[in-house]
Amino acid sequence: MRAMVVTTSPTGPTIEQREIQQATRAPGQVLIDVHAASVNRADLAARASTYAAQAGTGPAVVGLDAAGVVLETDAGARLAPGDRVMTLVTGGLAERGVVDDRMPIVLPEQWSFDMGAAAVLALLTGHNALRTAGRFHPGDTVLVNAAQSGVGQMTLQLAVALGAGRVLAGMRSVKNADLLKRLGADALIRTDSDGFAQQVLEETDGRGADIVIDHVGGPYLAEHLQSTALGGRIISVGRLGGPTGDLDLETVALKRLSIVGVTFRTRDADEKAAVAQGVRDDLTTPLAEGRLDPLVDRVLPWTDALAAQEAVAADSHLGKIVLRVQGD
């Protein structure tokens, strides 16, 4: 089958289409006919051979997710041939993909494969960060930093759908303010200014946020400590700004804060399946009712994978860039 794989070139790692061994299904897995996949920042690290999940002896197939149609599964399994699904899958940018049968989520009837590819990683990441790591309760105040990112946009919508009392969107500029308000942000926090914690406190009558979803990392750590309410939870999802920052343990103790890190890279199959089941348990109705809407920036042929990754690296997109493997 054809796939987009990381190869070497005189100027460094690149991406090319190659013929690789056809994916085969084992018991407990599903075989998916892939229609679309999205581009994620972790793909940039995979191309640079730094992403642990891509380690192995075979060709490194690009992609962390896919949307498509189930071709084969176990008799009597939850999914059946013909089901339209979206899922995390290592090496999603291939004509066929094989994944644990507990992972795929059935596409809402009104969603295209492009939408599924754009949404699935953000749904799983955002829901796990809010509900499991963040111990979300209806009425909580949630601050989402880097809210303009694909995961950030979905997390805003998830907070609203789950019943947050107030949702704050952290952003470095106001160019997409109307979008974030449309997605459910009650207030915008300008994180490009010094002391943005003061803005959070003003928007929460001095109380602070119950949950901070952090995609930036070290540079914002000190401000996040000041932004949280008593018993607040800071969830480290991404470290776009770097992994290290100033940690005031006195503030952690006085506020009785929790700082929790999340990633899929160190989860085993059962843990990943539990994340997917959490999405099915909580979000099947909001998805079916159209209350969660992934923003697709553009759709490109899958052979444009390298250009798509470069667009993500340049931060020239709003919403997800989707790569079409075959017609939707």
C-alpha cells in the first residue's frame, strides 16, 4: 500500500510517498480504509526523529490520527465493516491503518472525514485534560491557554459542553477574538502582556480559575500559579514555549494546587482505550447535536504532507490542516 514516510535527503529529513507492506489486522484490532488525516505539531518532531512513538525498525509513516471506514473487525465486535470512524493511529497517513478496536470513535452523521481527522486528537486530548486530569465539575471556571490552537479551540468547546461556569481564552493577539467568543469564551486574556494573572483574577472576582489547561509550558508557569483558585488544577498539555519555568512551592502549598502532566506517549493500550471510552461516554450526545465543531483551516492532498507540516511550523493556520488520502 502507499504511505507518506519520513526519509533522508541531503538537506535533512523529508517526506515522500512510498510503497510499504500492506497493513494486516490481528484479533482485537480493526482495519481502516483511511480517507483523511490531520497535521499535528508532534509530526514535526517525528520528522526530526525525536518523537518516541515513531521509534522502530520499519519506515516511519507520518501521522498520529486518521478518519475513514472500517474494513475488517472481529465478529461480534463493537464496530462493523462500513462504520465511519475517527481514531488515533500511529502512521495515519497511509491507505490502510490498523488500530486497537477500542480506540475508534464513530463519526457524527453530519461530519465529513475531514472534520473527523481535524477533531479526533483534540477531542481525546481536551477531554482527558479537563475531565480526568483536571477533575472537572460543572460550574468550574476554566482558563485555556493557546486557545487559538486546534486543541485549544476544541477544549473551549468541551468546557462549554460539559457545563463550565466561566471559560477564559488565553491568546497572544486579538486577531481571532470573534472566533474564540463564538466558540464559547466568556472573556479573552491577553497573555502577551506582563502579569496576565491579574486579568484572570479580575475576570473571576479575585477567585481565579479552577482549571488551567496549559499548552505553553515553562514561560507561563509562574503566572498560572497566580491565576488559579484554591484547590486549582494546572494541566500541562503542551510545552510550546519550553519545558522549564519558575515554580513557587509556597504558592503551590498555600493554594493546595495540583500540577498534572498529560501525554499519549507513555500510555499503554488500556490507558489509551480508557481515554477514548471517556469521550464516548461524555460526548456522544454533544457530538450528535452539533455542539462540537472542529475548525478546518485547509484541506490538501496527502502528497503535500511536507508543505502542510511547514505551514504548521510557521503558524500560518487557524484550525487544523487536513490531508486528504482519498475522496470524501
